[in-house]
Amino acid sequence: MEDPKTVVKREPRKSLIILFLSAMYSIIIGIVVVIGLGSGDTQMAEGAGWVMIVCGVALLVYYVLARKQTPPLK
């Protein structure tokens, strides 16, 4: 069984990596949806793409704020 102190130290790092990857995924897929759909009536898809981009940017802001946080003093 792992030492609880070790698990607690590594867990926030994993969460930040997942947060960053989900932000990048959301932004990339949003850009593909907005740019890639060039034919026909694509207002709904374009709106969904913009929503994904905005969510991705919000996740990136949250990621940066979480990275700047200092660990609590013991």
C-alpha cells in the first residue's frame, strides 16, 4: 500500500495534467468544428464550436490559477 503522503503530493499534479489536456482537447475540437464546417447551413455546429472554444479557454484560465496556488503551510 502506498504512503498517503506520497499519494497526496502526486494527486494535484495528475489533476492539473488532466485539466490541461481537456482544455487543449476542447479548444482543438472547437476550432475544427468552427473552421472545418464550411458547406451548408452550419449555424448550430458553429455555435457548438464556439462554446467548446470558450469552455477550453476557461479551463486554461482555471489551470493557470491552480498552478499559481501555493501549497498550504504545515
